[in-house]
Amino acid sequence: MSQLTIRGGSCLGGETEIQGAKNSVLPILAATLLTAGQVELRGCPRLRDVDASIHILRDLGCTARWEGENVLLVDTRNLNGCAVSERLMREMRSSAIFLGAILARCGQAELSYPGGCELGPRPIDLHLSGLRDLGAEIDDAGGVLHCKAPCLQGREIVLSLPSVGATENLMLAACGADGVTTISNAAREPEIVDLQQFLTACGAKVSGAGTSTVSVEGGKPLHGCTYTVMPDRIVTATYLCAAASAGGEIFLQGAREAHLSTVTAVLREAGCSIRSEERGMACVCRDRLTAVRPVRTAPYPGFPTDAQAILMAALLRSRGATVFEENLFASRYRHVDELARMGADIRVSGRVAVVTGIKTLHGAPVRCTDLRGGAALCVAALAAEGETSVREIGHIDRGYEDIAGDLRRLGAEIVRTGD
Ligand code: EPZ
């Protein structure tokens, strides 16, 4: 069983390059089903979730192969199926993102219901109601989604909440619909802007991504393209929090502050000095951090839920107490018990967690409970006296291409064993 062994207590110093964004490349891989031609994806991170998407594409008769370290070549012209098996759906909960593209391409789709995950139930009711608005007939009895859409028809869709996945799924389905679709109360995440830019590079007419209203003029045949995936803003936040946690001075090549200004604002309030340049971001943390005003997670441009655990870990030794409020997912404090094993003082009551800073954390054997909770354990371990072993790091591998190598390049004492 793979694990990370981290010896904490010393400052960081060094630089590393930020990988491509997991939450951008996953919908883009689904979008390749809409293209008639080869897609060359540059800056594509090698992640477990990317592997799961490649398995789905191959299972549908498409080709996907790596060319060099981070270039993925995808060709979906020979697609010969419209069903995604339960086994593949269970490999990655966000596989639901394939539904809209398969429907647009094939006029039908069969996917087993994506289960919940470590964060709690992950409903897709907004995805399904939006697809029905476009004319899809969906029978979701018995755990399998049987979908038929002989002719998707563009129209106005209003999301009851700004769901990232539903916005992306409906953008892809709308590309295959006749006429114009507008998605109101759309999610505004930067990854949705990246998806729009990819679709536009393939010849689609999509506008408004990054605002609450996205518009798609469907029915246009899409061609292949060469596209570079945006840098991962949550991986960037992770390494900024690593420097905040352990202290030191780091540089993150390719990082873009525009995508995570709510995170950098909190880190500056806590006492970090962060500088953005053309080639990336520098972060210097010399003194003990101070607690910050309440951190409430919210849809973009609010504070990202994916950075909640990571920031919490960085504040464990701060002066004072910080209140967190997790408003997106029902069960996103599972990392708290593991942090407590390192001496953290965190009190949880429902959606609220209060972190009271302490002087010293100590290394301990801990295990990952989910993707970002696992990254948070690494952030905390960098500040802990002694050695921490982090087990079940398969969760981390879903979203971090090489967290051990990155942290080592940033000056951490970290070893990965057991592969
Ligand atoms: C995306 O998940 C990200 N995943 C998540 O990142 C991220 O935490 C989340 O957006 C919020 O930013 C990918 O992009 C692959 P949502 P998604 O639909 O699309 C509820 C990570 O760590 N909801 O915006 O599933 C839902 O229960 C992962 O990289 C419905 O009720 O998020 C949640 O409470 C974790 N019905 C809220 O909306 C629906 O049909 C936000 O979910 C859909 C969602």
C-alpha cells in the first residue's frame, strides 16, 4: 500500500511547476466526443481521474494515447458505443460529465447512476432536469440512466443552483442541440471558461462562460484542435498553503493568481506575502500566521470548497481561532479527525468548524479520507515536529500528478514508498 513519509519542522525553499487542471481536463475529455478529428491536449496531467476518463473513451471505441509526458492525443471518430459500464462509472464519480456529450453525439446514452463519494451524496438532478429541458427522455429507474435524445432542441435552462458539473454537461449537450441554448444561474468557475475556450477552438459557438449566463449555438460540426489546459488553481492553493504552514519561500511556475484571489486574500490576511509575476507566483511566509476572519465556502468567485481542508491545515499553528463554514458538501470535514491525531485543535458542529491555533503539531500515522483532505494532511505534516506517515494516498493521486516530487522540489523532506 503506497504511503508518503514526511519529516516536518523545517522551512520550505524552492520552486516547482503547476500541473494542468484536473477539473478542466475532465470535462474537456468528455467534450472530445463532440469532435470529428484528432485533439491534442497539452499540459494534460497524469492523474487517476484522467486515466478513468481515458478508460471510458477507449471503452466507447475511441483512441487516447500519451505522446510525451503531458500530451494526450484523443481521436473519437471511431466511437462505437453509447454506454458506460457501472465499473467505469464507479472508477470516477464525476463520470456523469460524459452524459451530455454522449447524448449529443449518439442520440442515446446508458450510464449507471454515479454513486456518492467521500464528500457525501453527489446528486445529478440538475444535470437530468436540464437534459430533459433540451428534449432528452431519461428513465432513471433501477440505478441505470437510460437516455434517448433523437433530437435535442436548444432552449432557456435555469439552474436552481450554480452546479459546475451541470453547467458543463448542459454546455456539451447544447452543442448537439438545434438552435440556441442559454444556461442561466450557470456556475462561473475558471474551468468552465477553459471548457468554452476548448469548444471554441473546435469550432463551437459558445459565449458567456465565467458569467451566470452561458449561451451555446448548437448544431455546428466540431473539428479537432490543439489545446493547452489551464493550470490547476487548487494544486496552486495547496502549495501556497504548504509554504504558509511550514514557512519559507517558494515559487510556483505557471500559477495564475486571477483564478484563486479569494485564497490569496486569506493567506495575505494571515501574514503571507504573495507576489504574482508573468511566469508564476512567489509566496514568502516568515512569521507565525495569525487567524483570519470566518472562511465561508461558496460557488466561484467565493472561497473554493476544494481549498477548505488545505487552508485549515495551514492555520493549525496560527495565533488565534478561525471559523470555517462548509456550504457546498455535506461531509467535507472528514480530514479533521486525522489532523487531530497530529495535535490539531478543531471543533466541528454541523457545517461549522473552529480551528484554534496551537504552538506545536507532532507527526503521526494518518490516512487520507478524500482527495483534498489527503492533501491537507501533507500540508499539516510539513509543519509537524517529527515524522508523519500518510496512508491511502490513492485519494491524492486522483488530483495531484506528483505531490511528493512537487513538495520535494519546494524543499520538503518527503518520500513515497510502497508503489
Ligand atoms: C465540481 O464538482 C468539482 N469536480 C469539485 O471538485 C468541486 O468541489 C465542485 O465542483 C464545487 O466547486 C469537478 O469539476 C470534476 P457541483 P461538481 O455540481 O460538479 C449540489 C475536487 O476536489 N448539486 O457544483 O460535482 C451538490 O450536491 C472536486 O476536485 C445538486 O444538488 O459540483 C453540491 O452540494 C471535489 N444537484 C453542490 O451542488 C446536482 O445536480 C455543488 O456541486 C448537482 C450538484
